[in-house]
Amino acid sequence: MLTMANRYTAFNNHTVIIIGGGDTGYELHDFFRKNPERGYSSLGVFDDVPENVKDLKSYLGSTDVSINYAVTFGADEIFCTLPGTALEKIEQLMLEADKNLIRFRLVPEFDAEVKRPPYIQYFGNIPVISIRPDPLESRFNRFIKRVFDIVFSLCVIVFIFSWLLPILAILIKLESKGPVFFVQLRSGLNNRTFKCYKLRSMRVNDDADKKQATRDDERITKIGGWLRRTSLDELPQFFNVLLGNMSVVGPRPHMLTHTKQYSELIDQFMVRHFLNPGITGWAQIKGLRGETKTTEAMLKRVEADVWYLENWSFLLDLKIVFLTVWNYVVGDENAF
């Protein structure tokens, strides 16, 4: 029978690397080794000066190869114990970790003054600072969000989609040839691809997987334009929510080509993939939806998505759902 410690480990199994030798790096690596019930397994330590690592058996190489090592061997998190004098190196490592969907933890020097850190944990007597709060790391919060997703999506499917789909399907088929549903690969949680379902709003074309819809787009059908303005084309995504690869509220999922494009242009772009994508989100109710003509426009959307990640609450989700319905009633000029 599983003990409480074993249960904790089973549900919180994280593989980590430590960047920075010295006393703190050694103590942290040793703490993980001696306390497996905490659910953390340290692969080893990186430092630009091998002599800084007390236990040479745990030395894995210089800091320059740490991110590639973490990606290759599937590390979930990085604990950085580098001193404050290495700020440029730390910032570079943080950005690379974000791009590769690896959570980055800062371990402060004991003699440093830490002013109101966003989130702090203790491993033994070692304080560890996360670079951003992440409420949905909590299993309880994820459970609450998942229950809401299932209940809400079932209500929409049973009470709205069940009778509305046949009507919309007939209208779509009458206007243009092609399937009723449009299925496209999108980027989801941890950048895993999934099949995103929509009602087809365009004529069948070869650019659907690489070209965004634009205002007055000739590919959009008349019924498709109405579906997009009212967001009814998104209704099938409630099946994605039931399947677990989307949420009712979260960052909107992007085409794979756009994920590749913008991840190279915007440092924090991949951070949004720490969450399940959503049918609606904080960015959408702030008017940051539709075509993104410039990198600056996408940056604003990403900033809104990261804000949502850092400030999630169940009440915030309810607020976003309410404002989404309100925008549907009054209309949204960016919906086309």
C-alpha cells in the first residue's frame, strides 16, 4: 500500500538540473538525493568552473550546455544557484528555459536581500524563488478548473450545440462544397500538437494551415463570416475541452507555423504553453483577437496570456466567460 510520502512522489515526480556549484548547489543536489519523497530527482550540476562543484560525480558540464542537456534528458525544471553577479548569464538561461518549456527557479544567495519574491518554496533550509507565480501548478486548482471545464462544456453541447449543429451544418453545405467541420493541428499544452475542431467558415483552400484570416478575406463564405463574427464557429471546441486538450478559458491555440514563427521573435511566447489553450481568454476579452499584422500585436497578446497564467483564479475564469458572452451580445469589431 502506498504511504503518504509515496503518494506525494507519484503525483509530483520532477526531474531537475542545478546550474551553479558551490555550497548552495551542492546542498540542493544532496537534499534532492536524500529526500526522494519530495518528488524531485536531480540529474546533476552545471558550472563553468568544475572545481566549484563539491561532488565531481554530479558535475555535468558548463552552463552553456545546460539547456540542451535538460531538453535531451527531459528535465522539467532548472534550479539556478548562480550568484547575483552573473545576472546576464541568468537572464539568458531564463529566456532559453522559457523557449523550451522548462520551469526556471532562482535560488537566492543567503546574504542577498530578496524583496517580495513572487513565489518562494523551501527545500530543507534552502529558499527557492520561482520567476513567476503559477497558481495552476497546484493540483487542487487544476482539479477545480477541470471540473468547471467538463460541466460547462457538457451544458453547451447538450443544451445548445445538439440542436444548433444540424441547422448550421445545412447552411454551411448549401453555400459551398466541403466538410462541415474544419480540423487543424494546433499547439497545445507543453507545445504538444492536437486536432482543433471548428465549423468550416471558409471555402476549401490550400492556405488554411499557414495564412491567418484577414478582414474582408475572400476565402470566407457569407455564412462563415456570420459564424466568425458570432464565434459560433468555435462551438465544436467544447469537444476538445471534454477530451482534455483545451480548456474553456486559456490562451488561444495557434497554428503550428505561427508557433514556430513567433517563438523565434518573442522571448516569452512559449510561456503561454504552460497552460491548456482555451476557447476564450484574457487576451480575447481585452480586444486582442483576430489578425495579428505585427509582432507588436502578438507581443501584447502574449503579455495578456502570461498575465492570466500568473493571476489565475476560478473567479477570474468566471469573469472572462461572462465578458465573453457580453462581447457576443454587444459585438466585437475584431471578430471577423
